[in-house]
Amino acid sequence: MFKKILAAIIFLSVYTSNSWGQEIGTAFTIIPLGVKGGDDESNLSSYMIAPKGSENYVCLDAGTINAGIQKAIDQKTLKGISEEIQRKQIKGYLISHAHLDHVAGLIINSPADTSKNIYGIPSVLNILREKYFTWDAWANFANEGEKPQLKKYTYFPLIEGNIYPLDGTEMKVRAFELSHGKPYKSTAFLISHNDSYVLYLGDTGADEIEKSDKLASLWQTISPLINQGQLKAIFLEVSFPNEQPDKQLFGHLTPKLFFSEIGKLKSLTAGDAIKKVSFIVTHIKPPQHSAEKVKHQLLTENTLNLNLIFPKQGKQLTIN
């Protein structure tokens, strides 16, 4: 009898483990809440990400929250009430830099939100603490800064080189500093679940324009993950068409600079390994004719035959 019970326990343990593995696999679910750079306050940089099968998301930037969730509900990507989805499914915010088009949704929707972490490198958190979550600008919903502190949000500093669990989720993060028009700093976030990775870059200039080695260093770090087939996707911005003068890039990329940087990354990888990576193009700026030109240039100049994805607000992406 004991042997039968033991066998049953072992069977159930294996079955449960396998079922869990099927429910939450190595793919990622991405829900764009906002995809544009620029002047459309209802559609600014913000992406929910979770392992496929999980509803424990973090937001990669937070330019638009409520309007993006509502768009996803309208498209049947998400189910429920917008405020409840923000409160229950978004477990924290990874803020690449503190420009308004990356934090406005977080700030405006903070009164209706629940307690969670705001992750960022110290210089970014300093701006949130000193400029936005203050009583002159809004209200201090955070755990530091001006008093009274409402302590809804907890600032969680990310130190380069360290890997941190993302509370309430199955994922971890590692941060890398980027140059976004010196002396301004932005951040890349390497998100991991088990042995699968997604890399999100906030706004960034090219090394040759920024007189920097930030991207070169990042490419060195992630190239082994591409060779091993573990890096599934890279979010990378292209804000302006090629005609934009270098002196007016303000820490952003053009299609030409995008392909230049990815060419440097490809040189660090083996064979056609980079073709297995999905490149999610972010932060294309208005006006519409300029945005269309950016997309056209990316498609016609794609001699590397990269898998380019142009995300749409509210439309789910599954990255395998």
C-alpha cells in the first residue's frame, strides 16, 4: 500500500510540474500600451511583458497606461476593467528614463494604482523623486522624497551588473546604462525567465553620435545569448528618418544608425544567429509622413534580413 501511495505522489508531482511548464513556457507575451514617441498622449512608450501563460506583468516604461489598457480591452487582448488590470496584473514599472513620454501614464494614473515597485537606475529614480512625485507637481505617492510620503510606490534602484528578481512575477532584470544625448542617461533592461531573454532599450543615441561605448558594451554582453538562441527579441527605437541632421537627433536613432548598430552586434555573433531575434521597432515620432518614411527606410534598407516588428497599440505579441 505504501508503495502505491508513493508512486501516486511521484506521478502527481511530475504531472503538476509538466502542466506548469506548459502553462508558463519560455515564450513571452507583450502587450503594447503605447508605441509612439512624441505628441500623442494616448499612445506613448509603454509595454506590458510577462512569460507566456502568466498574468504577472511588468511595464517597460509607462508613457501611456489607462488608454492603452482600454485599447487592449477593445481589441480583446485583455479582459476586465482598465483600472483593475493596472492594479492587479501590472506588478511594477521599469522606467528607462524620466522624460514625460515615458512616465506620464504612471504619474497620472497613480491615484488609482496599488502598491508596487518602480525600478530604475539611481539617476532616473532621482528625477522621479525630485521633479514629479512632489507636492508641487502632483503628489508624493512614493516612499522617499517630500513629506508626507504616501508610500504607494517603492523606489527600487538597479545597479549595473546585478540581476534582480521582479517582485510578484516569474522574471528577473539586469540594467545597462545608455546615452540619450549627453549628459542625459537612459537604460536598457535585460528581462529573463528561466533561460529565455528579451532586451528592451529605452531612448538611445548611436555610439558614433554620442561619442560613447554604451551600445558597444551592451552588444558584447548580449551576443553570447544570441549565439545560444536564448535572446528572443530586442526592442530598439528609431525616432527620425535618415534626413534628420545629426545635431538634431537629441539622443535618438535613424534607420541608418539602427542598422549600423545592429551590424556591429551581428559581427559579434555566429552565422545567421541574429536572424532568429525579433527586432521590435519603438518610439517612431510624428508627424505621420515622417513616421511612414521611417518605416519605409527600415524595410528597404534591411539588407541583414532582420525580423522587424512594428508594434500596434493594444495588439498582443507573442515572442518565442
